[in-house]
Amino acid sequence: MSILVTGGAGFIGSHLCEALLDQGKQVVCVDNFDPFYPKERKMANLAPIRKKENFIFKELDILDGHLKGLMSDYSPEGVVHFAARPGVRPSVADPFIYEEINVRGTLNVLEAATNFGVKNFVFISSSSVYGNCPRMPWKETYEPLPASPYGASKLAGEAYVRSYSELYGLNASCLRYFSIYGPRQRPDLAISKFTDCILNKRPIQMFGDGSSRRDYTYITDAVSATLAALRKKFRFEVFNIGNSNPVQLARLINLLEQNLNRKARVKKVAPQKGDLKDTSADISKARKMLGFSPKVGIEEGIERYIRWKVGE
């Protein structure tokens, strides 16, 4: 069984590729090495799997016209679509590139998938679609209220996936990830950035008073949920993928200090436009329909991450 993974050289995508290869699948990984962060980081993500027999890598942009040729060459039964421009705050500064990559790019992937009879499509969405929805924990039935162009672009991607499911009978799942972390995490994300600051004795910028909460989800739990969505074939479903135990920012910093055995220098700054006060996932639907059950709590997850980080 061949699986196409777009954005497969990224943090989560590379872990998924590795898990699929371990299951004996052929993996066709597509990435364009977008300069959002250094190409060298993505090459390092792929290092453990580049030489595996069933791994095929193609440097390709989802905005160009070569996706259909790729589908024709490898006839994947499933597609997991990670490729996107990430980041809430950068999307406020340049919303147009988010529309181009996250919306039109998704449309290109959907067109290619439906033209070649892909049997299952998994779209990687984000908790950012909820915005500042006042009811918590967030359920998939709640009205999305995106507070940033990034969140809006992900919601638009979900809408396109739904429409292609209706039009062409595409089996599809949208996974709303909640703050995924772990080895290979992107350098711009809080846990990675804060760890680097502590190790290099630079001040951490803490937006707000430290009381904001995030539903941090360890990478292995996110991958297990994604594999489950790929195994099952839903006509169209949306799932929250989180740990369902939000953690305060101040506590997160304290856990990093404990595991690094170093004190952080914290500089409080005003919250940024587009930032969310809290995130919290109701994962009862994913438990029931995907058999999803997160295994790694924040204490164990931070310990695992720091062991990997200091061993680099």
C-alpha cells in the first residue's frame, strides 16, 4: 500500500513517514523545503529514513502542476496532507501567502487525489479554527471562530475537503491538532524556542502573565491518531486530536527549568494579535471513532523532549 505524505519532511510529517515505513508501507514523501525554517532542519528530520527501501522522496511544491504526475506514477491509496504555511502570528503579517499555500495548495492536492481515485484523504487541520470560542473544552460541533488568517485558512481547507467528499465520494478526515510537541519540533514553537533560550541563557518572551493554557499533545499520540484515521474510511469527519489536559504557560516554563536544571530568564510582553488565551480539546469523538487514547502526559513528554534535545 502506497501512502502520499505532503509536507513529509516537517516535524510531524517525518514522524508519520517513519511510522508508516515501520508498518511496511511504501511512503511517497513530498516537500518543497519552504524557507519558513531552515532546510537543514528538515533534512535532519528525514535522516533516519532517507535510505529505507520503501521511502521515496520528491522535492515538489503543492502549488505547481506536478502532483497529478506523481499520483499517476505511484497510485497512492491514501493521502495525508500536512503541507501548509504554519504560524498564527506570521499569518497576521502576511495573510496572502497563507491563502495561497493553505487554501489553493490544498485544492491542488484534492484535485490530484480525486482524479486518481485515492481511497482515503486525511487533512491536517488545527485547533486554531476555534479561535476564541468561549465554551470549553472545544467540541467539533462548536462553531469555528478563527482569530487569525492561519486559522481561517485551515477552516477553508476543511471546507474544500468536505465539498470534495460530497462531490466525488472521497473518504476524508480532518484532524484538528492541538499544540503538538516532541523531538524534531519546529524551532518557532514555544517548547523548542523556550528550551533554546534557557540553554543559551537568553530571556524567554512570555506573552501575557503566564496564565494562558495550551492543550499540549505529544508527537507519538498525534501520529497514532493519524494512523487510525488513515486505516479507517469515513465519508467525512472532523476530529479533535489533543491531550485534553491544558497546561498553563508558567507551568510549562517551570517543567523546562526542572528538566534542564537551569533557571529561565523570563521577560513578560503583551499578548500578540491572533494569539488565543486558552485551548482545550474534547476528544470524546476521537476516542469513540478512532480508538484514540493519548498516552503521554506533559511531565513525561517534556522529559522525553529534553532527553532528545540535549542528546543532539
